[in-house]
Amino acid sequence: MNATHPAPPISEIARRLDQAERKGIAIKQFGDVLSLEVAYEVQAELRDLRLARGEHLTGAKLGFTSEAKMAQMGVKEVIVGFLTSTMEVHNGDRLRLDGSVHPRVEPEVAFRFGQAVPPDASEEQIIASVDAVAPALEIIDSRYLNFSFSLADVVADNTSASRYVLGEWTTFTDDLAGRTVTLLVDGSITETGTTSAILGDPLNALREFARMYRRHGAGLPAGAVLLAGAATAAVPLSPGSTITAIVAGIGSVELETAGADS
Ligand code: 0L1
Ligand code: MG
């Protein structure tokens, strides 16, 4: 804790991040005055602000599930955020980017919880609740200047969550490791990776989420999703593009982007 510059109150940090997201204007990082514990409290307050505006909880997401991202940030910790109804973009739909700060897209694997997950669910219950898997795109958009942050900053900012797109669900399989993941922009391959980049196996991400749930989970409705993490680096988004992710043997998912005039 920095004695000369104490952290603003949790509600004030949440208000600033919420406004930054709604206006699409980046703010300064909070930095080392913010602890990880307080950052998760800020995130919970951000979630409550959204729920009070009529959004509902649709799932959770993990961040820093790849060695590459952990190394890039110098962290060894998986982080968790929440997803709400206004963040979902339907497969193939167009997303206007003019309200965003500096959006990026990454290809992921999503799990679906076939039953509601209560806040006190055991790890075994959480894992057993999963009934389907799908390819997904996550649009991340840090609310901080220069897309730069500390671990606590990014947790407070709901792990940069912005939007997500789900491909078709397919019956849950535990054979998810080692599948090639391809990200295309306007039909050209931009990134190639493998599902093994997600903690060695997307199932490990699900297990990690189950372990973290008691501390950070607030209950999920039946049909909620878990974005397990990125299989490649994130790619900056610009208007007028078609983004496609293909997860071998699982399926594909698509997003179109537009600017202010479309
Ligand atoms: O979904 C993610 O892996 C993002 C986690 C936060 C870090 C970032 O914004 O790149
Ligand atoms: Mg992600």
C-alpha cells in the first residue's frame, strides 16, 4: 500500500472503470495501491452495477491461461472475470467497434453448464455440470491507457472482458487437448495455435475454474458458459472485418466488425 497515494474507495474505482467502458475512453491505471483482493471486490461491484441496469449473468471467463500470456505479463496466476447478457454477440453478427477503446480478439474454447451452479458448489459438481463445448471468440478491451496494467488492475477491470461469440454447441468431450486452432481475418490465417496452449488442456482450465469458484464465484444459471482462455495471441480489431475461429473437430465461429456508420 502506498501511503502517500492511498487507493480510491472500491465504489469509486468501480465507477471509473464502468464509465470508461460505457464511454469507450481509457483511464489511468491504479497500479500498486490496488491489491488483488481489493481488485476482486471492485470486479464484484462492477458486476452489481451491470445487474442493477438489468443485465443478467451469463457466465465466467478465465484470463492468463496460456504460458505465453503469463510470461508476457510476468505472472503465474490465472484470473477470473464475469460475463453478462449484453456482452454476447450472436454467431455471424456484426459488432460496432465505435464504442470500444482498443478491442482485440482471441480464439477460445467455451464450456456450457447444463445445470445451475450454486455459489457453494463443489469442484466435482461444477465439472459434472458441464454438458457441452463450443468454439468461441472473445473480444477483450482493456479500459486502461495503452492496454497496459498490473495483475490487480486487470482483475478490477473484469479481466478486460468486452464481448464474446459462441459457435455451435457440441456434446461435451474430454478429448480437447492438442486440437489446432486457427484465427482468420477476412479469410486469411492470422494466428495458429493449439488448444494445448490453454493450461495444457482446456479441461485443466475447467478444473482451475472449479478450484477458484468458492472464492470468486457468485452462482451461475443453467446454460451459463465458461470461456476457458485463449489458444493464440490476441489480434487488434478494426472495422469492416470478418473474423473466424476454427477449432479442429469442434467447429467454427464468426464475427463481423463495423464502424460508426454501419
Ligand atoms: O481473456 C484474457 O486472457 C485476457 C486477460 C486479461 C489480459 C489481457 O487483457 O490481455
Ligand atoms: Mg480471453
